[in-house]
Amino acid sequence: MWTLITGAGSGIGRALALELAPRGHNLILAGRTVRKLEDVAETVRPEAPDCELMTLEVDLADPESTRNLAHQVGDAVDHLSAFVYCAGVGEPAADFASLGLIDFQEALAVNVSAPLLLTQSLLPLLKGGDPASRIVMIGAGMDKHAQPGTGSYGISKMALRRLVRQMSVEFDTMPDGPVVSLFQPGLVDTPGIRSHIKKAGDLNLPHAEWLAGRLEAGECLTAEQAASALVFTLNQVPDSDFHGAVFNGADLVDSLSFAGS
């Protein structure tokens, strides 16, 4: 059972790899920095010695690199049981006039175009599964909640939400097609969010102080908690409840904690 994780070098992607490996998933770890991917693989191996692992470098802002990733995956495996898109970018801007076109285009490329292109390219590996292969795209609460300075990230994540909806409708008419959902993790303590808070704070954006306060107070998920909720959606939720759904990470963590108490 092979699972592809993009953005696997840190944050939720890394934590997800560590959660899935002992549960019978063989892993293809994809990301920008090979060193980080190899570190994840080295961490996984002692904990899950039977897990087969691949690490693949990709620049998801580059369509050619994205297509090459799909080709490499196709050369290595005949079928994917799951594909989880954890990669995401989006630089804060001081104000609307400062919203840079290059940053905006990169956010659209990584957060929207790459998930579309990669899913299209991987369809031969995602079709024909029994049970159906599962695709999860990682969204963001900033998609619906506009804040000053968050245009690149928020707009692109809103487009991703719409892309997932489009996929679900299209896959409904695809014989033996995969199922797809959007996972909204909420505020998660990752290197990415801490970097965003630092950059937003340097620009005096109002949401930076609010986010920093929530992290300081522990009012956020850990990457491990978010990954546990993701594992639940991948392994436990029936297809009929999974396909086209939008999952809230914090709500799932609360539910799983209650069930385990």
C-alpha cells in the first residue's frame, strides 16, 4: 500500500509520514529539500523497519518538475492507495499595494496548479483501487477569513478549496476513480506558521500578534495531532463520508480525544 506525501520534509507532512509508516503504508516522500526528506526517512526506518521508503525532490512551483515527480512515481509503483498534498506557500505582504505578483503567482502555482497537475498526472495510479484510492488536500482557515497582508496564501487556498470541489464532482463520473477531500487543520504549531508569524510581525500585520498569542498559550494543534486526525480520515472514514468532505482538524482531534478517554 503506497502513499505519496508532498511537503513531507517538515510540519504536518513529516508528522504524517511518521504516523503512517507503522500502519502498513509504504511511503513516497516528496519535497524541495532532499536533506529534510532523508532525515524523515532515517527517523521512520527504526520505528517501521518493514516500511518501504522513497524520497523524491520536487519544485512544485515548476510544472516540469511536478510532471517529473509523477513520472518518477509511476516508474516506481503500479498503484497509489493515497496521495496527500501537504505542500503550501504564501508570503505575507505589508499591504495590498505591496502584494507582489511573483509571490502571488508562486502561491497559485504551488497551492493550486501543482495539485491539479499532479493529480491529473497520477490518475492512472489512483484509479481502479478497491477500496478507492484517497486524495487529501491540505487547506487553510485563511481561505475564507481574509486578513490584511494574507492575499497570496488566502486567495490560493480558497482556489484549492474550489479545486477539491471540482475534483469530487468530476470523480463522481469517473469509473473506478479515486475519492477526494479537503483537510482544514486549523492553527498548527509548525516551522511554517512560526516563519509566517515572524515575517508578518516584521510587517506589523495585525494577525501576527494574535497568532503568536495563540501559540504561546498552547491554543493550537501540534503537527502530530493534526497528523493523527489525517490518519483517521485516511484509514477509518467510509468512502461515502470521505468523498467531497471538508474535515476540520481541531474538531477531529477533540472527537478522537473524547473517544479515547
